[in-house]
Amino acid sequence: MRIGILGTGGMASALAEAWTRRGHHVLVGGRSLDKARALAEQLGGGVEAAAPAQVARDSEAVVVALAWEGIDAVLALAGAGEGALAGKAVLDCTNAVDFTTGLLRPPTGSAAQHIAERAVGSHVVKALHLFAGASWSASAPAGQAARTVAMCGDDAAALATAGELVRDLGGVPAALGGLEHARQLEGVAGFVMRLAATGHNPATAVPALAP
Ligand SMILES: NC(=O)c1ccc[n+]([C@@H]2O[C@H](COP(=O)([O-])OP(=O)(O)OC[C@H]3O[C@@H](n4cnc5c(N)ncnc54)[C@H](OP(=O)(O)O)[C@@H]3O)[C@@H](O)[C@H]2O)c1
């Protein structure tokens, strides 16, 4: 698949590396074309640098891997408001979290709904925000426990595309309903980050229930 990634930081790098290892072609782009080029050069074959508008135009599915502060600007560069992402699956892996408090930055709704409002006609899926990008890398510990990737979205085809891409990373997709659930999934990330920041193990902070 031709996957676009809006973002040129750590998460973009980890996902691009993992998906190209599975044979996908990845276009990366953000506010700096120089940073996109440096990332493409660092990752090598299968990763191409492009301006955000080209990422949007030439990709079958697009991942938003941006800091909260950069979402509006880069979506605008991509032409999202003019329909550049219309009809496409847009995976939102962002954490719009205040890292000192663990509280979500959007006062209401969710980052995923914020993106959906700005990416006219696109099909946003919240996914991949909870695990560190490095956990999908080739050097991640072999035999690590199965990673269930909770996702939500309103479009069945976009959820199927997201599920396929999650499986290609080595995760197990779990679709939990429509995009109205995104704030709940984003809150889980804030909860996990806050526990880790206060010296607690998030894995022992939830009950071990049998499926
Ligand atoms: N890293 C992970 O393991 C991980 C895991 C799950 C989810 N996430 C989420 O994925 C997103 C990206 O994380 P990351 O680790 O890749 O962060 P990062 O390395 O800091 O990269 C942030 C990206 O956002 C862009 N950006 C920041 N401020 C901007 C602004 N004002 N205008 C335009 N672009 C701006 C940066 O562009 P410049 O480089 O030009 O500043 C860069 O492309 C975040 O929402 C994060 O919570 C990360």
C-alpha cells in the first residue's frame, strides 16, 4: 500500500521503518521538507520525502503523527480543508495530552474529532497512540506479548484498512466503535502516561480479566 505519514519525528520514523519492512511504500512529510528528506535518507528504500500536499494526494491511507501544536498547520499544508484527504482512511496516532498532568488538551471532544473536522470528507480512525513507536521496530524484544491496538472510527472500510496496517506492524486490532469513543481512548493514554510519570507500572494498574 502507499501510506502517507504527516510528521517527520520519532513516531513517523518508527512507523515508516516498520511498514517498509513489510513491503509498503511510505511517503513522509511535515512542515519541513528538509526534515522529511533527512528521514527518508536515513530510512532508505521504500521511504520517500514529500510536501504535505503530495503526501495527501499520493497516499491511499494517511497517518497523522504530529504534535498537537502542529496538527492544524500541517493539515492546512496538506490541503485537508479543501478535501485533499476526502475518501481516505486517516489514522490518528496523536496524543494531545498535557504531559505534566496527564489531562487531555482538547477541552471537549478529542484530537481525532478535531482532525476529522479539519480533514473534510476523510474517514478518521483513532489508532496506534498508546504504544511507543519503538515497540514496532525490528529491534523490539522478540516474543513480546501480543499488543492489542484499540481503535475507533465511523467508516467500516477505513477501520478495515487501519486493522490491516496494525496487523502488518505485528499488532492485533480491536475496533471499539465509532469516533465518539476517541476521547475515551485518548484518556487511556493520558492515564498510562501519568502512572508511568509517577513511578507506577501501568500494566499492574488494570485488572487482569479473562476475555
Ligand atoms: N514517539 C512515540 O513513541 C509515540 C507513540 C504513540 C503516539 N505518539 C504521538 O505521535 C505524535 C508525534 O510524536 P513524535 O514522537 O513523532 O514527536 P516528535 O518527534 O516531537 O515529532 C513531532 C512532529 O510534529 C511536528 N510539529 C511540532 N510542532 C509543530 C508545529 N507547531 N507546526 C507544525 N509541525 C509541528 C514536528 O515537526 P518539526 O520536526 O518540524 O518540529 C514533527 O514532525 C504525538 O502526538 C505523539 O504523542 C508518539
